[in-house]
Amino acid sequence: ADNAEAVANKYMAEANFRKSEVESESLKQSLKAKASILKNQMKTLKEVSIPAAEKALKYAKNLAQRDMSGLETHRRIFQDYIELKSQLLEIRMNYEEIYSSWSLVFAEGKFNEL
């Protein structure tokens, strides 16, 4: 009876271990996918959106702000630039948060020791 109970406990422990391996692999793939998406968003902002906004800023600085339309255009361009920089900062923080989560949970050897 004790032997059967020990065998049952062993199988239960192995099943729980396999379950945790599957869950950790799922978490790993999820973190990888999120990190990849955020990295692509950062790249697009840095290489396309922000340079375009900077070019618009140069254009806006040369605009004469004589009427409300010119002032509104000037304000919108500056606001768009600030929003893009804020987005980049937020995405970067999310990316680093994912990376730190990854490092804590899946550092080499740590998971195997758990």
C-alpha cells in the first residue's frame, strides 16, 4: 500500500512538473512574441515616424504664424512630435519590463533549479 502510494505520488509529481514545463514554455513564447512586436514598433518609430515628425518640425519652424490656421498647424505638428516621443518611451519601458521578466524567470539554469 505504501509502495503504491509512493508510485502514485511520483507520477503526480512528474505530471505537475510536465505541466509547469508546458506553462513556462507558453509564457516564454508569449514573452518572445510581445518583445518582438514591441521591438518592431520601436524600430518603426525611430526610423520612420519620428524622422518624419522632425522633418515636419523643421517645416513648421519656417511657417509664419500669422493667423489661427498657421498657429493650429504649428501646434498640431509639435503635439504629434511629442506624442511620438512619448509612445517610443512607453514602448521602450514595456520592452524592458518584458526583458527583465524574461531574465528573472528564464535565466540560464534558474528554471531548471526550480
